Amino acid sequence: MDTASPSPAAPPARPAGGSLHRFANPGRFLRLTESWLPWLSGAAVLVLAWGVAWGLFRAPPDWQQGETVRIMFVHVPMAWLAMGGYAGLAVLSVMSLIWRHPLADLTARELSPIGAAVTALCLITGSLWGRPMWGTWWVWDARLTSVLVLFFLWLGHAALVRAFDDTERGARMGAILALIGVVNLPIVKFSVEWWNTLHQPASVTRLNAPGMHVDILYPLLVCALGFTLAFAALVLGATRAAVMERRVRALQLAAARRAEPAA
């Protein structure tokens, strides 16, 4: 008698973003960053010390701006990090809204105060640079105003994710705000081309050739790398602390629940 062989059981469906969930596992994150963070922090200190010393003591003064051009070695990396960090916040927000990654929520929560501090440094150093160049601390032109809006977006996200007792709801609201604020990034980037502003146009990221001498360009790029490494180390360290804090709270809550029947 003919019997049909049983068909093999279909493999269980994998949830969308399964591989991302695997990489975003908080336990795996703690194990990986435990070894990464000291190396990242050490590299940030070394590269930043090299770049700052090169920019402050070895780079020549600009033929127009003189010694005040040295503010650029802090101001420009801060501007890049303010925009790049916010783009990273938007990516984390997409991961939070679509795949509900708890690690994305925690990283976004810890990223926004650091991003706000970086943007504040961008505005402060820009004012210090603008005073001798423009004769004023501040002008309401398109570049400065859009960066100020970016600063308030960072602050708004930092406040919103902490405004709810329900942390998941706060993370969702913060993610929505972050994605709405992405509209401001191209305004920051292209404002000097779209409108007539006092702020100089792009000198490093032009498609044809950088608009500065290599004696200034190279230390600027080294400073940018050092500040980027330091930014990443700060975000990783803050996120590690947040993950461990959440674990401690969960253990305390579990212990309190176990102690309730005995009370």
C-alpha cells in the first residue's frame, strides 16, 4: 500500500528584523562594548591630542582670518557631529518605531543630551569666531538659525523621552519628533547655497576640491576624527550605563515582587 511520506515541518517564521534584533541584544551589546570602549576611548584621546596640538601650534594662520581660524578646529567638527549625530538619531528612531528595539530606545535617549551639548558647542564657537570676522556675536541668517533649530530639536527629544512614566510611550513620541526634525538637516546643509548668508559656503565637502590649504585641512580632519571617536565613546558609555541601570531596576522589582507574599 502506497503511503505518502510526511512533508517536513515548515521552519518557524522569522520575525521581521530578526538579524537586527540579534545584533541589538542588550546582553551582547554589553559584552562587546566592554572590550571596545577602552580602546575607543584611548584612540579618541590620542587622536584628539594629536589633532588639537597640530591645529593650535603647527598649522599656519589664515591669510585673511589670522589666528582666529584656529577656532575652526573645534567649530567645524562640532557642526559635523551635530548633523551626523542627528542623522544617527533618526536611524535609531526608525529602528524603534518599526522593530521596537529596546536598545535603540536606550541609545536614542542617551544620545540626545550629548547631541545637544555638541550643537551648543557649535553655536558658542561659531559666535566666538563670528565676533572678529563679522563684527557681531550673532546674526539671524539661515545657517545660524537652522542650527539653533537643530539645538532645540535635540533638547526637545531629550525632554520628551523623559516626560512619560511609560518609557516605551516616551520613546515612541521622541522617535516621531526626531523623524519630523530630519527635515531641518538639508536646510542646515544647503542654507548657504539657497539663501544669501554671512556664513561661508562649504570648504571641505565640495565635490571638486577643498577650498583650504592642506596645512589647515589635514589637522582639521584629524580633529574631526578625534572628536568623532570621543562622541562615539561617550554615547557607548552612556548607553552601557543605561542598560545596566535598567537591569538593576528589573532585578530590584523582581526581588520586591518575590518578597510580597512573605510580607
